[in-house]
Amino acid sequence: MKIAVVGTGYVGLVLGACMAESGNDVTCVDKDAAKVRMLRRGKIPIYEPGLEEMVKRNKTEGRLVFTTELPKAVRGAEVVFIAVGTPQGEDGSADLRHVMGVAQEIARAMNGYKVIVNKSTVPVGTAEKVREVVRRETTHPFSVVSNPEFLKQGAAVDDFMKPDRVVIGAEDPRAAELMVKLHQPFTRTGAPIMVMDCPSAELSKYASNAFLATKISFMNEIANVCDLFGADVDRVRQAVGSDRRIGSSFLFPGVGYGGSCFPKDVKAVMKFAADKKYDFKILKAVDAVNDSQKRVLVKKIEAHFGTSLKGKTIAVWGLAFKPKTDDMREAPSVPFIEALLAKGAKVQAYDPEAMKAAKGIFGSRITYSSRNYDALKGADALAVITEWQEFREPDFARIKKLMRTPVVFDGRNIYQPDQMKAQGFTYFSIGR
């Protein structure tokens, strides 16, 4: 099938590469000429395991091309995906200017029937708005489809190639049939392809992310209560997760969630619900808990060292909002480090992939270490913020030797309290 993908951000690039991997001819469009040149060289602007290799392979095979020429890409495609950003406005709403602008450009370039697919995460009712924009600009027949993505950063390629489900919002049977055919190669193991109306499809993405965010904030609240009563949140988590009605995923306490989806989508649901005069009380609490949870470790550090951290050096392991990505959008490390700096501390940080992004945020206000152990030299404490695999089994004797004082604040509970104490560390974690 001939496909055009407008937008080569995180979603668009994964979409384009994976569609090409299944044999489709895909043209990815971006208005950023420098970015297109980079992609044509087989280099990708984000870190996502397996993606760069897939882009190179399909580019070499001629199934994946990159261009700045949107009209040409649209004219040569049967299906056109809109995968541009929907940044969050100050009131929490999704900014649809890019989506609507692309829809208008697509309409003006059309030369026959096209299926126009919203892949961007957009509020309920966006499909109808896109339909209105396109209808004003062309007399050619078309269908508008909602096809939300359910990708986890760090596992996006695998999530796309082996989805839990595919959601298709389409009122037009012709478009629905084409979209089902397009996704069948990814669902051979029995994952359902769910065809529904566009508003239901649009809400499905928000509902999923909001529910997962709720599980995280709920478990963080339970962890805080565990701290008050001397309970062990790991034992509580295991007991709760063993209930088949609940499940064990997203029950790990820590310093809060971040990234490009959960924070933005929780706020977006609150906003479009409020627009209909509905007060989404649960999500207000989820958002507030997550905001305060990002500062929980700072309170533990203050309780140990005092409110002034002047003269203290804190080593920070992990800057990205989660492992296997370089994304620092809404990362818990940002408010954590900002709080340390405000209290006079010196910060020495390390992350396997997010150092470049961190420099764009903190500049010269913190020290960047080339290796994880380098960040520990002369440190008064180590704070673990992101649970990268390489942090799980470090050389503790080496850590102790490098640090000025062997104090560890574990924001992801990756170490065992009894083992840390046995090795001579003063150890703090979340809810244990």
C-alpha cells in the first residue's frame, strides 16, 4: 500500500518505519529540511531501541523515503497519516494548530480519494474538525479516520509490531476495511482490531493513559502511607498485583511519572471534560499527587542533611523520564535537580542517553559526567532517579570508595534496604 506520514517526530517515525517493514511504500514528510537530510543519511534524531536499524534497512530497500514535499507525497498515497505534535496549552488543552494546518495542506494537494488518518493524540471531536477543514478545501472524496497510537517509549518498535490491540475510528466502511487490511500483518497472533466511531477511538487513548497514570499515583500514595506506618510497599504491591482484577503492571512506586503522554493527556482529559462542565475529580488528584511526588526525594534529603544543602554535592543517576529513551519532557529529574540547586547543592549527573537533552535544560548549572561512577567522586549522596538497567547491579564497594559519605536516596526502589545497610550505606527509598 502507498502511505504518506506527515510528521517525523516520535510517533511518525516509528509509524513510518514499521509500516515500511511490513512491505508498504512509505513517504515520511517533514517541513524541517535539516531533519529530512539527517533521516536520508539513516540518522534519527531520537533514541529508541531498534528504530535506527529499521529506518536504515527500509531506506536501503527503497520502501521508506523522506521529503519536505507534502503535496507530492499526498498525491502518491492512498492513506495519509497526520502525526504532528499537539503541544499542551497553558490551560491543559491540546493545541491543534499543526493538525489543522496539515489537514488543510493535505486537502489542497488531493488528486482523488484519500483516507486521512489522525495518528496524533487529539481531543474528542477532532476527527469531525479535520473533516470540516478538508471539506472546505477540496471536492475530492475522502474519509477521516482516528487511529490512536499506544506506544511505550523504549519499546515503541515492539509495541507497534506486536500490539495489544489496534483501535480504528471510522464511520465510512470503505475506510474501515482499508485500515483493517493495513493492520492485519501486525495482528496475526490474535490481537484484536477494534473498529468503532471516531469519538470513542479518540477517547480510548486518553482513557488508557489516564488510567495508567492513576495506577502510578495511587501506588505512590500507598508508598507514602507505608513510610508513615513502617510498612513495606514492595510487599503491599505484590499482594495488590496478585489480584487478577488489578494486575501487577504500573504498581511500582517512585518519584512520579513524566514523558510526553501521561502528564499532557491527564491534563487534556480534565480540560475537555471541563469544557462540557464536568469536574474530573480523580484526575485532578492524580495530577496533584504526581506533582508532589517529584519532590518526595528532596524532602528525604532535607530530613537527612537539613534544609540548607550548601556545600553538599549530590550525584544523580538518571535524567530521562524513563529508561531506554533520551526524552526529558516532564522528567522527575528536572524539578528534583532544580530544587537541589535552589537549596545550594552542587549536582553531578549521569544518564546513558539524555545528557544532550539535559544540557539544553540545565546548561552549566550542573556537572555532566561521562560515566556513572564519575558522578560519584566526592559526592555526599547518590540519588537514583531513573531505573536504567546498568544501575541495578553496580560495584557497591567502588561506589562507597568514591563517595565522601555513603548515602543513597533510591527514587526507584531498585536496591534492597537490608543489603544496602549490610554494605555500610545509609539508605533511603520510597515506601520501605
